[in-house]
Amino acid sequence: MRERLTALMKRLKDEQQKLLFAAAESPTLPSLSTIQRVADLELNIAAIENTLAELPS
């Protein structure tokens, strides 16, 4: 399960990074939906990190 959660977390981080890079390239503020998507991804990443920390070694 640890491997699957780690792989999922990587996919979420990659998606978040794409959104952030696209937002950084734009001269305007990102849309609210982009900001919300980044925040939602961050919450999910944190949830996976917490779950991984609680798994037995």
C-alpha cells in the first residue's frame, strides 16, 4: 500500500506543479478555480503524507 500511496502522491504533486508553473508564466493572477485546484491538491497530498506516516514501517 505504501508504494501505491507514494505513486498517487507523486501524480498529485506533478499536477499541482504543472498548475503552479502555468500560473507563474501568466502575467495575471490565476483564476479562482486554479487557486482552488492547487489548494485541493495540497490537502490531498497532506492527507497522503499523514497516512504514510501512520503506516507501520
